[in-house]
Amino acid sequence: MRIEKCYFCSSNIWPGHGMVFVRNDCKIFRFCRSKCKNAFKKKKNPRKTKWTKAFRKSSGKDLAIDPSFEFEKRRNVPIKYDRDLWQKSVEAMKKVEIIRCRRQALHINNRHSKSKEVQRRSDNYEVTKNMGLIRSPAAGLKQLATQLDGEKDMTLVSSKYKQMESRVVEEVHNSDREMDVE
């Protein structure tokens, strides 16, 4: 008995499950559920249907080209097994599965790292664009007032306070480009 693949979505079909559609030219189509059969009859393209394996592979979401997929191919010639060959085959299948899982995890991590970089760039752009919302003009004045409380000379304090105030206001005006009309 074989575990077949659905013609539309590429999921596994276990023995005793699914449906078979045979066309007039004797081409056999196996479907895992009525959803796949009806989509096929409506002539839907599996590469454009988002929930299929074909879509995920064509859009780069799933690993598409890998030598480990060669082990899953259908073989029509039966092989005579003895105990040693059987044990070696089972061990090889386990190793191939481990390698495939590692490669898929690496593929997913690479996809996520690219999206994180894009998100970081957009966040930086958003912050620089809306700097006036983050930095208040009065924020620097409050710090200056607490620093200058310890000084005795009031004339020196007032001149430093005015310099700091003009610098902060000028910085806010320079960074706030949303108000400019071009």
C-alpha cells in the first residue's frame, strides 16, 4: 500500500481515504478531500490558491529545491528487501528526515531575518519622520532648570537659560519639516 499525494494540494492521502477522478484519456487524479476535487473541477490553478503546497513553493515560502526530496519519488519497480537492506533503509530515512527538517528551519529563519531587516528600516524611517512627536521643546528646558538651581549667579543662569531655550526651539523648528509648505 502507498501513501499517495493529492493532485491539487499535495497533501498525503492514506489508504482508504480520498477520491479518484479518471479522465477520458485514462489520466488518474487523486484528491484528499472534496475541497480539492471541486477546485480542480472549477479549473482553479493550485499555484494561485494560497493554501496549496504549489503556491507555497512557487512564492518561496516553503523549501522548493532540495536533494532530500529525491527520496520521496514514486518508484514503480519493486525492490527485494532482506533484513540488512531494510534496516539500512530505515536508518537512511531517519537521517534524511533530520536533514530536511534542518534545511527547512534554516530556510524559515532566513525568511524571517529578511523581514526583520525591512521592519527595522521602516521603523527607523518612521521615527526620523515624526521626531517632533517624540522630542518635546520643553524637555531640554526642564533639565537645564534643575542643573542651574545650584548656581549662585542669577545673571549667568538667565543667560545660559536663554541660550539653551533658543537652541532647543531652533532644533525643533529645524527637525519639524511637516509644517513646511513647498
